[in-house]
Amino acid sequence: MGKLINSDGLKISVTGTKKRWILSALVLSTGIFALIIVLFSFLIKGYFYNSVKKELYARTEEASMTFGLMPHINSEGFRNLVISYIENHKNYENLQIIACDKKNNFIISSDGVWNSNYNFLKSGYIPTTDSTPEIVTEYLPSGEHIMTSTKAFFNKSKVYMGSIKYVISLNKIDKLIIIWIVVLTCLGLIIIGIITFYATRFINSLINPVTEISKIAKLIAHGNFSIKIEKKYKDEIGELCDTVNYMAKELGNAEKIKNDFISSVSHEIRTPLTAIKGWAETMNMGEGMDKSVIQKGLNIIVHETERLSKIVEELLDFSSLQSGIMAVSMDKLDILAELGEAVYIFKERAISENKALVYNEPKMVSPIMGDRNRLKQVFINVIDNALKYTSEGGGISVSVTEKNSHICVSVTDNGCGIAKSHLSRITEKFYKANSTQRGSGIGLAIVSEIVEIHRGTLEIISEEGFGTTVNIFLPVIKQISDSISSEMEEK
């Protein structure tokens, strides 16, 4: 296992995948070709040796047809017959014919040479009239490899006259077989080399991008979100490159949002703290201060303390949201009461900011199961956002309708609206569509989570420059019971 070092001194491990892949390809291809060569060697040897056997059988049958059951001749007559037969067969290439009398004494050979190494018949062998040719493969003491066929002959009185042996050397055939094996081995090595070459190229096309992706991923892990991987392949590797690039982009955005969140929260906390400290110092200047000034200072301190408390509560709620342990206390309640209180909280603020806040309260709606404080928090957040993004002289309307076993709370404003590019992400944690406005960017994320806990849905409809409508759908008690029963049946 090697190491790559980038410009930042970061060590990047390179696994042995390439080595394992190439080794596996080599072992597999070598094993297959070795098996092929062994099998082909046996086939070649069998083919050539069978060809020699057929040749020997053919010659033996030829001699049998020539001699047949000889007439009542003596040993001298048999001698003359075999001499005549062999003399007429001197020109056979690679074939030696040897004749022997009944006492195993040499008579004649087709090449005029008697080799005492040729054992005519096995020791104790007694030929009979129905003797089949004896084909033997053997090595001579000289090292020569031969194949022989021996045929015994009888006269009509079934008296043994002698034998003829056909001898073919296998040395040339063995050399030819070796040549074939060498050729096949060389061909196999060439094919193995080609397989290894292309296997190496293929694995490089996989490993090199993965190594580069690993290197880039480590850089991303160390905070370099601007780096990008060059996409070279339109396959799974290419998709992986796109995914890592997308991940880097999203992490970069998340990092920016996090930094903006920290900056925004710091500013949000610093502003009320500055006001509280300033007025506290002013009021501590001594006696003789006008009571109206003191009252104004106390009012500002209370207001800013409430504002600071709200920020802290949001952060605590966000912490609960992140850990997945947001506590709720579900009770049967009238949603109109909680919504009415939330609207009342903002009445004075709307008047002071010269904005119209209209609440179209229905006479009655079905009760729901919910957490009073959490639902009031939802309504306060939504109305607060509507006021925040509505210009002076604008208006905000709040209405409640009941349809299809759901209660819909709608908060509509004619403010600046939300661009389409921001609308799909508006409920994400830390995300702020308008960075110029105060706020931490976690308000709508908390609202969305609380609504979801209540088995409801949050719908935001907006058009930039024309305003925004936030619809909060909450199921009535009967709908919640049916939903719970359905879930229990599925389990």
C-alpha cells in the first residue's frame, strides 16, 4: 500500500485493489490456459499416436492378406516368402519391417539391419492361429521411442512358421507434439499478456478516478469546498464525481449558511444586550432623572429582554429539533383561542408600524389535539414573519377554515414575497431568503417541525413583489383517531 502526498502535505492511502485485480486476472487466465494446454497436449498426442496405430494395423492386415494360411511349406519356404515380401516394401518412410523364424532367429529387415534391441515376442509367448497383432509402445536402451506391431503366421497345418514385426519411430512425432505445446504456450502467454494489459488499463480507469475522488474527499473534509473533480466518464464513476461535486457545493452552502447564522444570531443577541446595557447605565447615573425617561428605559429593557428571551427559546427549540427530542404535551383544544392570543400580541406592533392586521375569526371550528404553547409559537412565528416582510402601509390577514377533516390557518401578506429560487428551501435550517432582515433563519424550520409533530402540513405560496400566504393544515380529532387506527392496523 502506497501513499500520495498532495500540495497541503495530506497523506492519501492507495489500496491494493489494483494489485488484487491484476493478480486475480493473471491467476485465472494462467490457470485456464494451463488447463487448455494440458488437455490439448493429450488430444494431440492421442491423435498422432492413434494415427501410428492405424498405420501399424493397416500394415499388419496387409501382411495377413498377403500370406493368409500358407500351404504345407517348411521353414525355408516361409523364409523365401517373407524375404520376397520385405524386398518389395523397402521404400516405406519411417517404417521398418523385420522378419523372424519360428525360433525367433532374424531373417531379414527392410533396411537390412537387425537390431537386437527389438524383442520379437514376449518371453513365454506362444502364438496361436487367432493371434491378434501385438502393438507395443516402448523406449529402447538407446533412448529411441518406438511403437511396434507383431503378427505371427501359420501354415495350413496350423504350424507356427514365424513372425513379422513392424516398427515406427515416435521421436519425430514426440518432437512435433513438443512444438505444438510450445506454440500453444507462447500463444497462451501472448493472450495472457493482452488480458493483463487490458485488465490493467481497465482497473486504472476505475482505481485512478477513485483515488482522485478519495483525495478530493479528504480535502473537502478539511474545509476546501471550492475544489471540483473533473468528470471524465459518463458512467457510475462519472455519477460519483457529480455526487462528490454536489456534496462539496452543498457543504459549502451549509458552511456559508452556518457562518451567516452565527453572525445573525450574534447580531440579534448583541442588539438587545446593547440596548439593555445602555439604558441600565443611563438609569444608574444618579438621582434627579426624569421619571418619564426612567419609565421609557424600563420599557425598553423589558422589551429587549423579551426579545432576547425569544432568541434563546428559538435556539433551545432548534437544539431540541436537532436532537429529535422536541417535547410536546398533547391536549384537546380550541385552536381559535391560541390563534386569537397570537394575533392580539401583534396588534400594537402592527399599529405602531402603520400596518393593518386583520383577523377573520369564525364562530366555531372542530377541536384538535395539540400542544397549546407549541401551536401558539407556530402562529407567532408566522405572523411575525408576515409583519417583518410587509412594508409600511401594507396589510396582513389571518383566517381559519375547516374542510375535509382539517383546519386551515392562513396568514396572508402583501409584502415583498419570496423568489421561486428560495421558496423550496425556505423551511431549511439556517436558510434566509432575505439576509437584510433580522432573524436567525431557524424560525420556519421550527414551525415546519412542530406542524409535522401535530400530523399537519405546512404550505407556503408566494410571488416575489406581491406577497406570501402561509397555510397551516391541522387534522381534527376524528381524523387523528382514524390515522392512528390505520397505522396500528398496518403494524
